[in-house]
Amino acid sequence: MFYQSFHQTYSSIPGFSYLESFAIWDFLLDVQHEFKIGGDLMEIGVYYGKSAALMAMHAQKDEEVFLVDCTDFVDHAKCTVEKIKGEKVSVLKVKSSDPRVWKLASTRARSLRWIHIDGDHKAETVQNDLLLASALLNDEGIICVDDFFNSRYPGLTYAVCIFLEQHRNELQMFLCGFNKVYLVRPIQLHRHLHAVRDKLGDRLANLGFNDFTIYKTDLPGAINCFGIRERWEKYVYYGLDEDPELIIY
């Protein structure tokens, strides 16, 4: 668990993510460690490297961290990540649609365990990034997409939903909230749903968060996914509207 040291050391780095999202990242990356899930890690769109720092803290010595960003911000991120990781940090200072990035889809196919998509938010770009991430993700990995349900970027949310509908056999969402959505291979869906149900609430509370509720307001079907947002009344977990104590997944 790196959240506390991450927050103490890197909170001053400019960035836009909610603190709750960093805590959720820390939890999910710990779940990967618990399940002995290995693989390289990637961030598309790194800005000054705040979230990349947390990602790098969780990377094992033999795992590579890829930073993809066509702006000069990536130079700042590289310095931060290299101080944490020391070695095996690769920077691709190009757009995510560039052939040099897509070359990884063959050389590193299905080998990454963590991919954060936070680049250009236009629907066409998001589709490109999801296709790339799906080609790179290993069988047990997680894709996180930033600004899901952010009304500033409706095209992004639309692109994610259309992609998931067209690629249901490849990726499914298991959690969304605080501007992010988390995707896994279908064979790993229930493992991650169980982790959210059994452990996420306690983990956030132990880190000092109390303004959240984890929702499961629908039956499994078109989507089998938890949501998380600000606290609703007394609930840490909230199920069906007709019976909030009943959580089915």
C-alpha cells in the first residue's frame, strides 16, 4: 500500500484526478500484487506525471513503465518516474496513434497489466487508445480510462460505451466513479467485483475517506459494474433501489 507515501511525496505535482481515484488505484494495484499478476505498465497522456508516479511505485524491478505523450510535459514526468523506478522507463514522445506506439501491439502483445488512458479526449482518439490497450492488456490486467461521465467530454463516454458494446468478449467494466472507469477481461470480471465488494469500502475508510458510497443498483445483465461517488445517507454500499441492502453481481 503506497497511497500515504505517494500523497505525502507527490501531492504537489500538478494534476486533475480526485484523491479518491488515487486511493482506488492503490487498492487495485495491490489486488494485482495479491493475485501475483505481473506485467508492464503504461500511461497514455502523462501531464506532469502525478498518476504515473503512483503507477511506478507499484511497478516491480523487472517491469517496464511506458509513458506516451506528445507534449513537453512528458519530460517532467520522465524525471519523476525515473527517480522512483530507476530503470526500465520508456518514453514515447508521440501521439498514441503513431506507428512507434502501435509497434508495441505486436512486440508487447497481451503483456501489460495496467494501462491508464488519459490522452486526447476526442472520441476518435479514445477509440484508438482502447484498441491499442486491448491489444496490449494481458489476461489479468486492468485498463483505466480518465474522465468517464465527465460532462465536459461526452464524446469520451460515448466512445467507451460503444467500444465496450462492440467488444464485449474482450473487455467489460467492473467499476466507475470519480471520473474514471476500470475495465478487465471478462474472465476476470467476478474476481474484481468480489474485491470491490469485499475490500474496497474498508480500504478507503482506513485511509481516512468517508464521503463515498459504492453502488450496485442494477442486476447483472447488460452491465455488471459497481459505481462509486459521494456518500448517500448512511451507506458505504448501496444495492438495489427497492432493497439497498441487496447487492447482486
